[in-house]
Amino acid sequence: MPDRPYFQAWLRRTRRQFAASGRLTQTAVVLASENGGTSEEWSLRLRTLLEGGDAPSLDLLTRIDAVLAGPPRDRNDNITQEFLF
């Protein structure tokens, strides 16, 4: 998909993140709980996505990024950290 540079950049970044053991499965479990289906079905869909065989929606790309980023940090953590140093 050379006409979709954003998607290509997303694929490169996401492939690196999924290279860590368990990240793809963890993401599949979250997506299955939120959207239905099994984690196995989502794992297969994610693998297909990573191979460039599927053109996902922007909402799905954004959600995958959010899952990979982890839970949001509490703003107060930053303030406490500043005072410690």
C-alpha cells in the first residue's frame, strides 16, 4: 500500500511493539472483550493486519495504539515525581 504512508509507518511501529512476547495476545484479549469475538479470532485478525492483508478502520488503529500504550498515567504521579528530584 504505497499510497498510505501513515498506515505503512503504523505497521512498522506496531510490528516492533508486537514483537514483545505476549503483546499481540494481550491486545487480542482486550479487543475481544470490547468488541466481541474470541481472542483467537482477534489474534488472527491482528496477524493479518500486520502482514498488510487487511485495511483496518482508523478507529481500530487508534484503539490498538491505545492498548499498546497501556493505561493512562495519573497526572498526580508526574507532580509527585517532580518533587522527589
